[in-house]
Amino acid sequence: MAFVECCQRCQSHRNNINRYERLLKTYLTDIERNFIELRLWEEQVALRQINQKASLS
């Protein structure tokens, strides 16, 4: 993965993480909260995977 692409992907995941964290501070139904928490977890995992791949290169 090229450095620029890696940076763009990381930034995209960080933006999504920040958005989901902001959403969790609002009023949500249990279903909405569960969905947002799952998406937040998925974004965090994806960001960690990119960082691990970058550190191995």
C-alpha cells in the first residue's frame, strides 16, 4: 500500500471513529446504539490493521 493511500485510509477511519464517538454522546435507541458501537469497533479494527501493516513494511 502506497504511503499516501495509507495516510488517506487512516484519516478516513479516524474521521469515522470521531463521528461515531460523537453520535454515541447523543440520544439513541438501543438498536441504534448497538449499531453505532459495532461500526465504531469495525473502524477501530480496520485502523489498527492498517497501522500494523504499515509498521511491518
